[in-house]
Amino acid sequence: MKRMIASLLLAQMATAAVAEIPCGGSFADFTAAMKAEAISRGHTPASVDAFFRGTAQDPKVLRADRAQGIFQLPFIDFSRRVISQNRIQNGQANLRKHAATFERVQLEYGVSPGVLLAFWALETDYGAVQGNFNTLNSLLTLSHDCRRPELFQPQVYAALELFERGDFVPATTTGAWAGEIGMVQMLPRDILENGVDGDGDGKVSLKTSVPDALLSGGAMLQDLGWRPNEPWLQEVRVPRGLDWSRTGLDHPLPASEWAALGVTPRSGALAAPDLPASLLLPQGRNGPAFLAYPNFNVYFEWNQSFTYVLTAAYFATRLEGAPVYEAGSPAPALSGEQIQSLQRKLESRGYDVGGIDGILGSRTRAAVQAEQVRLGLPADAWPTSELLGAL
């Protein structure tokens, strides 16, 4: 199941660097250049030869990288597809089974159990589907490809370091198509920087050890900026007369100010009245509504898809007892082709929408909202056929 969702886009959590080796051209020449660069970084020729021996370009990786159609689904459709009752029940069972580990994660990193449970579920179905792509071939293929070489080339050198430590076997280490390894899917550099031996056996085994995987995931979230023991998302109800242009990730207010404007929690009290929060309307003013607290932004360091991020954050609240969100009756979603047409129109007006990909991401939403303001339409960042026609 995991291939349907997160790993169709992941590999975003590592900090990007400038690609050292020019992309494209002969794969053999590219690999030779990568080997020379590795030696120049202080790795021995024998180690480099052993690491790169038998590597090959994998066309299946490139096909997977281009196949991101599921991220064109709107939030309601996407979340309903990937959040099943079975996943919720399995999450609760895993929480009981590994209670001591989750308590340790919260104590050491301030990450609530639902957060890691949701990632664990969406990434690998609690470890059941971790991917069978050769990791080194995946990383080299994506390093050679010219779409994101600056993201993946550093991961190859990180995998080389893991190999020299005895924690990576080039011929047999497998994982997701984008090079992530283990139950919560971490890239080699993240394993180097945040891998934790949670079970005390002297190894960081993210594929087979639940304590190692969960504690490493908690350490990585902390490293990405997770604020200990703070909320991340809360479902709310919004008044009909709200100024919709104030909604969206770029317009945070203290949660108490949202309350003064008539925004109310669907259940209970505000999670953190004094914290800044953004009011998110993933399908406009007539659909679900959420307050997103600072920790919500850390999700974008794990994955760049707005739909995936909101689904993962909401799923974490469900796993901790929140009810199913109120779907409302949003205006019909535009098709992928219509979103591409919209993105082209927005680009022609000078907006950076992050590429013409048919995916309603954060930058496309921000541009939509700006044009809604200009055209005098309700500025809730939800594109409609009315907006497309007006443009």
C-alpha cells in the first residue's frame, strides 16, 4: 500500500546541496565521476570500487518518480483512500504493543505517539511494505537524472559512509524507489545524522527493529525542528463571514485571535491559545477546516506534498482519538488537466507555482488566493471552474 502514497514523492526531508557531478549523459561516465569525487573526499579506492561494483541505472525508478498522480487528488479523496479503519485499528494495536518505545520517544524528543504512528502507517503499513528497490541503484539513478540531482548525490556519499561502517550492503540493501530505507523510510544521510540504536544491540536496524525505527524517526523530527510536546493540528469550525484572505499557511495568527474572529474547536478547547496558528481550508470555505500550529510546518521537511502532509497530520490526530473530520460540501475539484491549465495561467501572471504538475501544492494555493483577492472572489485558496474561467 505504501507505494500508493508517500514514497511517490519522498526524498524531500534531506537538506538540498549543490550537485557536484553534472547530471545526464552516459551513466557509466557519470558513475565514474561519482567514484572519482568519492575518492577526492578521502574514501579509499578499494572501498569506492567495492561500493560501486555492479551498480546499474534502474528505469523503474524513473517511472516511479514521474508517476505522482495520486497527489492530484483533493484532500478529502486522498485522506479517505489512505486512512482506513484497518490502519487505525493496527495503529492502536501497535501503540499498545510498543507502548514503552512510544513513551521513550515522547520523553526524549517530545514527539506524540500519533505522529510517528501515522508516518509508520502511511510510509510502510507498519513495516509490512518497505520497498524492494536496490537502494544504491535508486540513488545513483536519481543522482544522474536532471530533475533533482542536488538532492540525491549527497545521499550516495552518505550511503558510502554507512557501507564503510558496516551498515549498508550495496548489493542487497533495498527500500523505496527514492532511496529511503526502513519502517519510517529514512534516507542515508538522515540515518547517519539521526539513526538511533533503540534496542541496544549495537546496530541501527531500521528495517527490522521497531525501537530503532521509531526512535530514529523521533530524532529526525527533532532535528527538523519539532517543538517538544506542542500540538500540530486541530479541526475547527469557521464562521461564514470570515475574511478568507487571512487563511492559509502564510497568514498565521495567535490561536486566541482566531477564536476572537469566531473560529471554534470542533471539540474541546483550543490546543494552544498562545501559539501562532494558520487556518487551513484544504477544499475551501465549504470544506474541512483546521488550525495548523508551528509543528505542522515540520511535516513539509518530511514530504513536500500539501495533501500528504495534511493527511499525515490529521491521521495522527485520529490515532489519538480525534473524530472523523466534517467534510462539508466543497465546490467540485478541478481535474489534473484543469489544474495544469490554471498553473500555466498563473505562471503567465508572474506567480511561482512550483511547476506545471497538476498538483495543488502550497505555492499554487497561494497564487490562487492572490488572484481571488484581485478578482473579488472569496479568497479561500480553493480553485474553482469560476476562477479558471475568470483567468
